[in-house]
Amino acid sequence: MNYWLMKSEPDAWSWEQQKAKGKAGEEWSGIRNYTARNFMRDMKLGDQVFFYHSNKGLEVVGICEVSALSAPDSTTDEPRWDCVHIRALADMPKPVTLKDVKANPKLAEMSLVKSFRLSVQPVLASEWKEVCRMGGIDPKTLKPA
């Protein structure tokens, strides 16, 4: 399994909206960056994803899983853009802020710190475990929806 972080502005698409989609999940559309698109093309079913509120909040608020592989983005006719579907798995009991991530030496090399502007980012297994620990969730308890 691989791990990822996906950013959304909460006034455009919030964690609450994501959770409301239930098992059906939602297409992660509108990404127009080749690196972010390529990361989505690398995603596998069941990969886990931190849901991060950008602009407002600046924090990991939940955990999702990839529920459909990369396919054409329905919001454009351009064939070069595609996206995955994700569905909510769990709330982060204690949201993990960007400030907390930056203050943790174990996360100094995390993409969230190094490549802050990228909307879809890989997360190393060690980083995943540490952010989960900080947020008060045991990653072993995360079960597919």
C-alpha cells in the first residue's frame, strides 16, 4: 500500500462534503498540474490518503482511500487530465496542523514541508505513521469502507 496527501480548500470541497459522499466516494477532479496528475496515475485501489484543508485551517482533517483508479477527469474534454476517486475512512481525532508538521523533526523531509504548493503528494510510510500518531489515530484500525 502507498500513502498520499490530497489538498482541498474547505470552501470549495470540505471534509464534511467528502464524508457525505459515503461509500460511493468522489472524483478528485480539477487537478491541472502534471506532477499531481502523475501521482494520481500511480495510485492503487486501497491506497490511503490524508485529506488536508488548504488555505483555511492548514491541517490534516481526515483519512480517505482510493476507491477508483485514475480515469478521464469528467470536468474537462482535455484527454491529458485524469483523476482517481476517493472515499472517506475516518476523521482525524485531532487535526494535524501544518505548524505541527513543520515543528516535528521526523517530518522535516515530508513533501508537505518541501513541496507545499503541490495538491497531490506522496507520503512515506514512516511519515504516515507519525502524522497518524500526532492525530490520535492508529493506522492499523483503518478499514476499507
